[in-house]
Amino acid sequence: MYRYALVLLLMGAFTLSCAVTGATPAPAVETGVLFQDDFSDSGSGWDQVSFETGVTDYADGVYRIYVNEASVDYWANPGLDFGDVSVEVEATKVGGPDDNDLGVICRYQDTENFYFAVISSDGFAGIVKAEGGEQTPISSEALEPSDAVREGSATNTIRFDCVGESFTLMVNGTQVATATDAEWADGDVGLVAGTFDTPGTDVHFDNFVVREP
């Protein structure tokens, strides 16, 4: 069974969560690291927004995205700009339905235009392009099932390589999706999580790293 295209509903309150203060890249501790954050410092530059239908904020040494409405994605950015990158994070579903989406962003232009790679807690994965507020899977017609995804509340390592016109999604060290697109060559990075029919997606992200590809 294939997952149909994600639905993006931009709510007025959520626009606030996309305002960035600008982060300062942390000192690299390994060759090729452009930026990293373990979210132990709540002043490292990511969004800190809480409202009735969700949260994008630091929480006890991780970064939390909570989405309590149906068919909506929330995201957060550190306010940086990169060209070709490999973006990686550890993501854990801590609440809500397995029918969800969670992942990372590259080449973020604004609230309606960016690329992102996601998995779901029920075992799907894919690469998506948001353009003009419309989301379209570009690795296939829809998110596809993948044995590389650890389902339920397990932690998954998600890596999104954005190099030139080529995009690759790796999950727990296994390549699960590729795509080609030439719309944007650079932009911000970030985190994303969302819902389908059932609200309540609650995801903790940790050990976010941006590397040279």
C-alpha cells in the first residue's frame, strides 16, 4: 500500500513558528561538519513556539515537535543558509499515531517552498517538495513502504543528502529513496513532523548534524 501525498495546511498561528532568530554554527568537532546541535542549549537559535494546536520548542535536551491537529505539518529552522549538504538527525516518536510523518528539511526558502525527507512510524518513507504551499512527493508518486524504518516508538536515524540536483534519503544507514529536482540550490535546513487523519504526533529530535556531502 502506498501513502498518498502529504497535505500542507498553513495556519495563521503556525506562521509564528517559522520566524527564526538566527543560529550561530557550533564549532566543528569532526571534519566536514558545518553545523550541529544536540539541543542541550535552548538558546542555540531554533524556534520556541507553543500554541493550542502544537509545539516547536526545546524540551529536556531534545527538540520537540508536537502536532495536535489533523493533516498538518509543523517545522522548525535554525536560520542558516547552505548549498550542498548532508543533514542527519535521530528521531523518536514519543506520542500519537504511527500514521504520521517526521524528518528533515534542506534548501528551505520560506514557509511554502522547500525540500524535505520523511519517514512514518508505520514504515513508509519518501522525499517531498513543497512549492507554493503544495506538497508533492518527488521520489515516487507517494511515500513507499521501507523495511529500513523502525516502526512504532523506536529511534530512527534519518539522513537527507541534497547535492546539486540529486536528493537521497537514508534511514538507519540504508538508502530508501532518491529524487532529482533543480528548483533551489541553497537555503536553510530544519526539522519537520506532522499528521494525517489523526492528530497527536509527538516527536523528539536529537543530535542534528549538517555535513559537507
